[in-house]
Amino acid sequence: MNWAALIAEHAPNCPASQGDDLREMQEDIYYHFSKMDGFEVVRVEQTGDKEKQVIAVCISTMEDPFFKIVVAHVWQRDLAFDNEWHLFETNEMGTVFRFLTWEDEYISGEIWFDRSKGDLVP
């Protein structure tokens, strides 16, 4: 997937977000996933990369199909701006939720989920 082309297609004429919106997205990802049963947030950080501005890593014990329903619901209800695009991908490293959301500026990123754990650490 070519992120630059995706951003140009979905968020034309929008610059990459900086400052408060980007910091608030980090805080919101941490807050919303930390408060849910079956999820533990390991880290959320900014990257400086305009194609992946925010990267988060979480552990989840939630099973499919509920996992994808819950993640997409939290994203659309609590995190995304009015305009958004997202995609789930699964590989040997886990499940990644790739996202792009925009209004006057865009925020792009990834939330990686390690779903191999049986129990969350309290």
C-alpha cells in the first residue's frame, strides 16, 4: 500500500497535522483502549513520519469477530475526525489497524495488536 497516494486520494490539499491534534490523538488512543476490558496499551508515540504519524502497540485477548468490531467502533466513535479511512491487516507480527483521518489537516498511523497472549497482566 502506498500511503502517500492514499493520503493524496483521501485528504487532498490537507497538510499533515502537527502539535495539539497529534498529541491529543496519542492521548485519546491510550485513554480509549486502556479503559476497555481485553486491551492493554503498551505504548503510543509520534514518529515524525507524515505517512505514519502515530504508532501504538496494544495487547488484546479479545477474539474475532468481536475484536475487529470493537476496534472499528472505538475508532469511528471516539477517535476519528468526520472523514476517515481504515484497514485491518494480519501478519506474523500480529494485527495492525492502519488509519487516516482528516478535516483541515490529516493524521495517519497504525495501531499494532499482539493477540497471542492468553492473559493480560493486571
